Amino acid sequence: MSQWNSMDEVLDFAIAREQEAVDFYSGLAAQAEVPARQELLAGFAEEERGHKAKLLGVKAGGGLVRERKKVADLKIADYLVAVEPRPGMSYPEILVVAMKREKAAFKLYTHLAGIASDPRIAALFLSLAQEEAKHKLRFEMEYDDYLTED
């Protein structure tokens, strides 16, 4: 498992990444000036909090919830220049950062699924990868909608 010595370490790593995502989206929500955007970003923070709870549950020996449905990929994030998060970002910049983060999270969970020795944990990581793909898709659709507004 390369940098990890146990599945607990892998889970701890994933839990920490989810907390970073909660903090990131919560911070963006607090900075957003438009209530609908605050709500959108706060909703993503809550979903990431749910991912963290799933991981904590598995670490504590709880059951797994699986997501089987493949998520569409508009690939918008693939063609955008990366934007570094900073205070005062425009809404399109926020969306680009969010898309890139969700794409990275998808890749991370896909990789973790590949190195997990427990099939149940691998299934959890694949499920989380699909949830991150859903997030990316929602940000891509929001970006597309924002660019095509009148």
C-alpha cells in the first residue's frame, strides 16, 4: 500500500481528505454573497461530511452502503486551467476549483479501491468515487449553466 502500513491508515487518510473538503466548501459558502450559491456550497460541505461519516463508520466496524450507478462525465474540468483557491474568487473560478477537487477525489478513491485488500472497503471506495463523480458533474452543470445565462 505504498505510503500506508495498514487499512486503518488508508481510512484515516481518506477521513482527513473528507474533512478538508468539508472545510473547503464551508469556507466558500461563508464567502459567497449570493444566497443560492451559499446554499449550494453548504450542501456540498454536508455531503462531504456524510462521506466522512461513512468512512468513520467502516473504521468502527459498521456496515457499508454501496453506490453502483455509473455517473456521467461532461469532461468540462478536463479542459479548464487549474485555479488556485484564494479569497475573493469569482463564481466561475470557485466552480473550476471545485470541479478539479472533485476530479482529484474521484481519482483518489478509485486508486484506494485498487489497493484495498478488503473487498468491502474496496467497494466503499468505489462508491465514494462515484459520489465524487456526481459532485463533479453537478459543478460542471452549474458552470455550464452559469456561462449560458442571459
